[in-house]
Amino acid sequence: MSAGAAASPCRSEDRARQAVVDTARQLEPRGVNTGRAGNVSLRWHRGGEEGLLITPSALAYAAMTIDDIAWLPLAAPAGEEDEAAQPLRFDGRRAPSSEWRLHRDLYAGRSDAAAIVHAHPSYASTLACLPRVHAQGIPPFHYMIALAGGDDIRCAPYATFGTRQLSQAACAALLGRRACLLAQHGMVALAGTLEGALELAVEVEWLARAYWQALQVGEPVLLDAAEMARVHARFARYRPDPSAA
């Protein structure tokens, strides 16, 4: 751990860091990522300062240890440029993921988010390249679409990775939602736990695959708003946080 991090983290933070590493290592085996792509974070405050723990940039997950996890505050330091490649302030021996801004902005704007998984799963990423999905997202062809928090899974407009434009697009697509696609990129899932965020990412990829398969043989029948309302009501009764494990 870096000299700056060594004085502050306690054993509980080490456990949190290990949980982030463990979750990141599950992305590929669970079928939602390939190679070094994607990133995982956990809301983590130090003392009275709000912040997050996030996987580092461009490091193979198999080689990652708790000392590679970076911590950064939620508050953007004065003077930080919009297109900065790295946050002006972070704590760690490695730079945080290139998508640190996306994670930071989501935590800052979403009190319900305690963990975030961003990944490049095959089917979700494929759909995110299609004009119809750009316009309509993944529609309610299956009742489990409700897991993402609404009647569809939106697709955020394309923006260059690591930029404020991408963060803003994703935050907008996630209004009232727990997951979204990113055009020509991948997907994002948030939840109250790391387990929940990972599980939601897996569910979204399954839905993306099912929708893609349905499109190969015809035009899927969509559930109407009344039925989706019934699904949401049932989820609220027996699965209050459907994105949590």
C-alpha cells in the first residue's frame, strides 16, 4: 500500500479492498468481461471524508492485489480539469481506472449506489452498437427487464471513454435505473453491494443475449406498461432491492 494509504486504512478497509479485487476477478468467469477491460468500485469513506475504492488502470485482474486498489474522494478538488486523465487527488501506488470519473460522479449523485460494476460483456456491447438500441434501449421483451429498475434498459449516447461527457451520458441514462448500456462501449450496473452489482451485470448480459437471440428469428412481443407495473410491484414485495444479492 502506498505511504499515503498506509496510515489511514484499517483491517476493515483491507477487507473492502479484497472484496473489490475478488469481484473484479469474477467478471470474466461470470461472462461479463474479457481481459483487462472493465472496472469495479465500492463506496468507501475515510473518517468524515466521502470517497470510493476502485480498481487500477490497465492491470490484469489475476495480478491485482489489495495494494493496487486506489482510493479517491467524491468531491472534485478545485482546479481539476474536466478532461484530466487522472483525478487531481487519489491515494494509491497505481492510478485508478480510466473510468474513475464515471464511478465518482455516480456515487456523488446516487445515494443508493454503494458498488458499481462497469464491464464489456459480449452481447450487451454488441447491442450497444445498434441504432435501434441507441434509440430504444432494450425494451420490455422479458419481465426481468425490471431488474434494471424500469421498463427498459437505456443506452447512453457514445462518448470517448474516461471523459466527463461519458460520465454525464451514463448518469442521465441511469436516472431511475440501476443499469444501462453505453453506446459502442459496454454496460454499467450499480447496487447496494458488490455482490448485487455483479449479479445485476450478469442478469443484464443474459437479457442482452436473450434479446439478441430473439431478434435473429423475429420481432419480440413487448410487455405493456400495465404488466411491467405489476412486475415492479411484485419485485417490491418479495425482492425489495432486486439488484442486491
